[in-house]
Amino acid sequence: MSAGAAAGPVRDPGLQPERTRLAWRRTTLSGTVAAILAMKTALHGGLSVVGGVVCALCCGLWLGFLALAHRRIRVLAASAEPAALAPRYATATVLLTVALAVCAAALVF
């Protein structure tokens, strides 16, 4: 038995960034669907001032999340060992996601 065989299989460092990149894409798609459904709900009964403002806010929040997600996807694709997500980007992503969910809930109710 060789020393390399006793250590176990070698981990492929390329798999984790790829899974993370795909998770960012899925999350972006989910946010897109939520924003579209919220806007559709807001415009269903006719356009009101409050509905229009919240709809525009949803669009802005979605665009902000899309920009952050796209930036992270590029970082993950750029190198074999990408850097960790900076705390300010993580915080911004969480805040954008929560704000988008609150706006979508406000449009539904």
C-alpha cells in the first residue's frame, strides 16, 4: 500500500466553485421569478401610485442583486481557488434579498 493511497482520494478543488456558481445562478433566477410575479400582481388590478413605487423598488432591488450575483459568478469562474465573499458583499446581498422579499410581500397583500 502506498502513502498516497492511505490518505484517501484527492479532492478536486474545481467542483466547489462550480457548485457555488450554479447556486448563484439558481438564486438569481428565483429572484427574477419573484420580482416578475410581484410586479404582475401589482399591475393586475390597474396601476396605482403605491403599486408603481413598490414595483419600481422591486426592479431596483432585483438589479442590485443581479449585479452582485454576476460579480460573484465572475470571481468564481476566474480562478481555481476564488477568494471568499467579502463581508460587505455578503451583507449587501442579504439586505437586497430581504428587501426584495418584503417588497414582493407588500405587493401581494
